[in-house]
Amino acid sequence: MTEATQLASAAGDQDPKVGLRAVGALRRLLEQLEAVQVRNARVRGWSWQEIAAELGVTRQAVHKKHGGVR
């Protein structure tokens, strides 16, 4: 079982302490994965608009969040 799978399982735990810790860890992992994929898309020549469309956010939002990362 991968770490992400274990965290996803723990996020549904009945114990709020366990569940909330897992949710926090998943949030941090998701942010890291998003940054990696945005960098990957930019290296491959994707526009901010294309990236935003795939993430379901506005171009401005994705640029504000990741604009300094290249």
C-alpha cells in the first residue's frame, strides 16, 4: 500500500485526531504534486490558461500561485 493510499484510508478514520492529521498530510502532498505538474506543463510550453483549465481554476489563480516557479 502506498503512503497516499494509507493517508486516504486514515482520512476516513472515526478518530478525528487520526483523520485530521491524514487530511493535513494529504493536503501537503497534493500541493507538492500540483507544483510538480505545473512546472512540468510550463517546461513543455503550456500556457497558464491551459494549466488553469485542467485544474479547474482561473488563469489568474494558477499564475498567482505558481507564477514564480519555473
